[in-house]
Amino acid sequence: MAVNTAKKNKTPKAPKIVLEPHQVLLRPLVTEKGIHRSTRNNAYSFEVNRMATKADVRRAVEELFDVRVVKVNTQNRKGKPRRTRFRYAYLKDWKKAIITLDAEDTIDFF
């Protein structure tokens, strides 16, 4: 019984795009719910690049704010319809990251 040991031809994967920390975090989400999270749970919300992974977000926050990240949760948010004159337009889809920090660390936005 012969076993086929020939390797299959695989297509080469495209190189992964490496984002710099300032490209990953787009802006902090300063909302009433976000402020509540930051005071009670030490968790902060950011709008992040749609191509960024959880590892990218963790690395960016730790480098930019010099804090220790415990957990990163991400959400892909759908764009909302908005009315402009006689038509409907859609806001772009975006990605949200909720970062939980170590108990000893905080981020001051103001």
C-alpha cells in the first residue's frame, strides 16, 4: 500500500499588514456609558481600525498609554442610515474595542 507523500501546491498568502499603534486607535469613545465603565470597571472604549486584531489593540494601548491591559473585547458595528434631503445615506461600518486595564492603571482623557 503506497502513501501519497507529495505536497499539494498551496497558493502563497498575502503578507499581513502590520499597523503602527497610532494607526490602530482612531479615537476614544467618551460617552456616558463609557465614563460609567471607566469609573466602575476600569474599562475604556475606543474606535479602532477595522483591520486591527485584539493583539494589535492590546499592543497599541500598552505602548501609547503605558498601562497593563487585562482583557480586550471587540465589536463590529454596522453603519446607521442617515437622511440627507430626499435620500438615505449610510454611515460607514466601524469597529469598537473595550479595553479592561489592570486595577492599578488608569487612562486620563481630560
